[in-house]
Amino acid sequence: MSFSDYKTALVTGASSGIGAAVVERLRRENLEVHAVARSAKALQDLAERTGCIPHAIDVTDRAALAKLAGEVDFDILVNNAGVDRPKKFLEAEDGDIDLLVDVNLRAVLHLCRLIVPGMAARDRGHVINISSIAGIYNFGGNSTYHATKAGVSMLSNQLRIDTFGKRVRVTEICPGRVATDIFSHVHGNDPSVRERFIDGFELPQASDIADAIAFAIAAPIAVNIGHMEITPTLQVMGGLQTARPQAKEPQP
């Protein structure tokens, strides 16, 4: 299915970073792109720059999403919105868990529920789920984030089964570290945050992720690019650690 066969796209988390880059990339293919995010000002700036259609909607607002999905037959759905509250699970709080589940997983499930049946009925569509290497590999301090992204990964696999026999393609994009402002959103807008995560590293840009998505969408209809891991060349996942047991405190 080439770009010319698709007419409309919905991109969540579109106000900055990867989401904004995807909007820009899809608009270059003359698609009607509906950009969803919470920040009305950032969306308006994006609309003026790209010609996208802005929707200031929180992805946890199920009624607003249902209204939008009922008004437009979307050929492409890009589930990009995501949040993180990095904590070890031993320190997790109920509000953090609820937020990550609501934004990273529940919103994706509901958007797929609202949009994918129409794709199947029209025998045309492409779902892009932007998850993370955290859905596949483990690293410290992000337990709830790992769990939600693993859920998105399994959903992506299951959607292919549930739409079997229809020309509905599903691509899971698993970025590693990318040079975006997500780190300031998560860790605070301080120069030390940029120094810790971005400065001095050779990192993919948001536009690189958008180009990878465009590559998957532009593949022939007989080709489903199901899974992409996109990481810095100088980033490695995993690692083996072994701890010695802690010495017991002497009894008084």
C-alpha cells in the first residue's frame, strides 16, 4: 500500500518530538493529518507550519476520542503519546501507575478499538504503535513503563491476528534513546538533564523515527513491516549483573 492509497492519518502526542516529526513527514505525502495532544498552543504552531488539523485532546478523554473517530475514517493511526515516571517498583505510587497505564496502554487500546474495525471493514489501514525498547528489554527504575510498553507490544501482535485476512498492517516501532525533549518532561527542564541524556551522544533524531515510519507505510501492500528497533549505534541493551547477598546484621 503506497502513500497514495491512504488519505487520512491520526497522530497522538503530536505537539513535539517524535509525534510532531511524524505529522510533518506525513503531511509531506499530502495526507490529511489530524494531530492530537494536550497543548493547544503547540498544536496551533504545528498546524501553521504543516497544515495539519489540530485537536487539543487528552488521550485519556475517551469521549473526545470517540467523537473524533466517529467523524473521520482514518487510514493511518499513529499511537505515539506516552509518559513516564521513572521509579523502581518498590517505590511506585498509585498515581504514577494509573497515569502510565491510562496514557501508555489504555488510550492505545481504546483508539485501536475505535479505529481498527473501520480499517478492517474497508480492507485498508495501517496502525503504527510507538512502544519502546523498554517493552522488550529491562533496565532499572522504569517498572511500570516497562509493563505498559510490553502491553503495547503484545497488542501489536494480537491486532495482526484479530484482523487476519484483511489488509490492515500493524507496525511496532521500538525506539531507544532519541534526541527529543521527553527527558526534560520526565526529569525536569534543567541543563543537567540535557547534559545527562543528550549532549555529547550520537543519537537518532525525531525525524529519523518519522522516516522509518514512512518507510513502513510506503512498503508494498504485500509487505507488513511488523517490528523495528531503532537505537543509537553506540547504545546497547541488556547486561548481566550478579549481586552478593547482604551481610546479616549482628543480633544484639
